[in-house]
Amino acid sequence: MTLVRHWVIRHAGAIERLYRSFERVLVFCGPLFKAVGFHRLEKPVAFIESRAKKFFFGCHMCGECTLMSTGMACPMTCRKSLRNGPCGGVRPDGSCELDKTIKCTWVNAWEGASRMGSGAAIGRQQRPVHYNKFGRSSWLRVAQKELSAVSDFSNKGQAKKKSCKQEHARGRGLLEEKLRQGEFVVTVELSPPDSSNPEDILSRARLFGNMVDAINITDGSNANCHLSSLAAAVLLKQEGYTPILQATCRDRNRIALQGDILGAAALGIENLLCLTGDGVENGDHPGAKPVFDLDSTSLLGAVRGMCDEGRFLSGRYLKSAPNIFLGAAANPFAPPFDIRAVHMAKKIEAGANFIQTQYCFDINALRDFMRKVRALGLHNRAYILVGVGPLVSLKAANWMNENVPGVNIPKNIIKRMQTTENPKLEGKQICIELIREIIKIKGVAGVHIMAHRCEEIVPEILEESGLRGRHERKLNMAATVTLPVKQGRK
């Protein structure tokens, strides 16, 4: 970040007042601009605007300026182009997951918003970028929009509302039903194999037996190529398991994402976890082109529109709407810590019904996060599943700390792994202890176990932590969660 932009964030409140005055001048000059012709003014005004805003804000001229809602930090300077950030991979020092030499754009955004009178606007969902507007002047759009009753975001597909058949014959899925009934659920994560043989993933799923409630199928985790999440989810569904499909925004644009999700619903997949995705720099194809057309929050809004309103992002109506239980990720263990609960609220508002967190190794940080969650009443609006996982060695622990975005393993855990004679046994015991503490925290509806390539010890963890008989006990808290009831749902 340049010194100029650092200065802008520090003085965001004063700049906000100046910018609002400037916008009033634009509106006042609107009739003059209209008389001259907005199309004639587009090129010269855009030229001046791009130079001025790039100098102060690093502007990319997306044509839909959000500076007043994002703490005077341009979201297009984010390496993932997140319109609703930060992601879960912010480094402990606040630097970007993909480039440790720069500060995270969204850390700056929230810092700037705290100094602005309209700072609360950062908690509202930002629309996806309309790429046809790139290079156009947002200054002229301010003046033009004030003179017209028609929003620039409207489109012809929404002009005439069509009926959409709401087909929810399957009712609620098993995962949703168990959460609504107040059970403390257990989900696990499986990374699809580098294989076209279905048995390679089914054999690993069988290790869990009937001890888990749902199985997450990762979508190119850590930006590495594997069997597709959709194909693996369908294979598990056919075998009688409850899969949670993952969809990341890194590899597909809004057209492909919506099409895949519609196809998943047609194939009987009921649960979806929306993720932004790790940067391609972290994976085995660092030369690939990242997409990031949407972020996870925008994707949640898109899927909710498909389910509740029966239409695509374009406004075109579906003949039959899908029935999907929507999930999102949260990371209480990455900075900026103070806004993580607020950021989760943004995802819940966008449509998330359940939340799965990043690995928890710091129970005190989790307790602090859940206090903020309860203060905002978020535990009554979505089901929160805390991520846990066994460490298999000291080398693995150090590698996760250094290479897995958003994972923070405290020094006391590292010390235990250093001093033990049996690191794998100690890692399992740490996981069991964490689960026992997590169960006690009010507002937690379950755990999400991530045991990468060591799935065989998950049954031992469930048995020794006391979760094997979890169906015999209820959590009063979970039954109080209120989810939107869709028309026609059982």
C-alpha cells in the first residue's frame, strides 16, 4: 500500500465528508451534464476520474464505486477482487494471503470504515461487479442516477415477472432436519482423490460408518486439482451418505457456478457450502488464471435468489426452483478479529443457514468469538459448526501454520507436539480435548472434523470425545435457531 493510501485510510472520516460534498456538486450539475450529453462527457470525465482515484485509492475503474461503503479502500485492489471481505486467509500480521508484502485490502477497509460516519455500510452485502461497466465513470453515474427513477442495476430479465414452480418434494435434508431437532451434529471433510475410480473415495467414506451426519466434499482444496466435488458428492449420495457439496468462486464464473448448483439440485444434492477459494498461487497449477467473478457472499446471495425467488442473477426466471440448505465458512482465528462476527453476519444475511469454521486450535479465541456471535444473536439465525482436526506430526503442525491460509496453531500446542514421544497420539488427544471444550460453549451446534488423509482415526476421536452417543442428547440452544421457512417446505 502506498503512503498516499495509508494516509487516506487514516483520514477516512474527513475524506468521506469531502467526497459527499463532491457528490452533491455532481448532482447539482446533473442537468448541465444531461444538456451536454452524458455520452459526450464519458471519455474525458472517465480519464480524469481514473487518474485522480487511482492516485488516492488505487481505483480500477469498475464503474460501480463502493468507496463510501468500504472504508475508502477500493475492493478491486484485493488480490481476489472480493467485494465482501476479508477472506479467511489473512496472515497474523494483517498482510494479504497471496502477497505478504502488502496489507490486506479488507483490513484497511474495516479500519477506514471505523473512522467514517457511514462506517456501518461496510456490513451490507455489495453487489457482484458488472464487468460491462469497467472503464466507465462512476461520477457521471452519480449525477445520472439521481436524475432517473430507473436503477442502472436493472435488467430486461426482471421487467416482467414470471411464475416459478417451487418444487420441494424432498422436504428437508437429513443434515437440516437434525440441526432443527437440536442434535449436536458431526460433519467431516473428504478431499476427492486423484483418481477416476469411485472406490477410491467410497472406501474412505466407509471408515466413518454411520457415526457422522454429513460429509463435506472439497472443491479443489488449497487450489490443487482433484476429482470434482459434484461428481464425488453424487457418488456418496448414491451410497446413502449425506454429502455437502463445496463450490468455490476461484475457478468458475457466475454462469458456470449457477449451472453447476442447479445441476447438483437436480441430482439430489441438498447441502451446499459456498467458498471464495484459495489463490491459485498456493496450488499445483500456479500458472492457472483465477476467476473470482463472485465472492462467497455474492454466491450465497445468488443461490438464495435461485431458491427463494426462483431466478438467476441475470433476473431470468427458473421453471423450477432448487431446494438447497446453504452454508458458508468463517474464520474466527484470522485478523481482523474484531470484525469476524460482523462479517459472518453479512454471510447469514446473504443466505447462509449453517456456518463451518476454520480449524480451531485456540479455544480462548473461539470463546471470545462466540461471545460476539451471541451478542449479535447470530447463534439464533444460523447453525455454527466449529472446525477441528488431529495433528499427525510436528512437521505437519509447522507446515499448516506456514502454508494453510488462516490457520493459527498456538505455541502451547506446538510445544506439546515437540515434547511428546508419540506425536500422532498427542495430536489426536489435543483434538479430543478441544471437542470436549467446544461442546460446552453456548451457541455451537456441532463440530466439523478435518482429518486430511488420516480419516481412519475419526471414529476413535468421536468415541473417545463422547460424541459417538451424541444422538441421545439434545442442545437446548440449537432448537432455538430460526431459519427462513420457504413456501412449500415441509
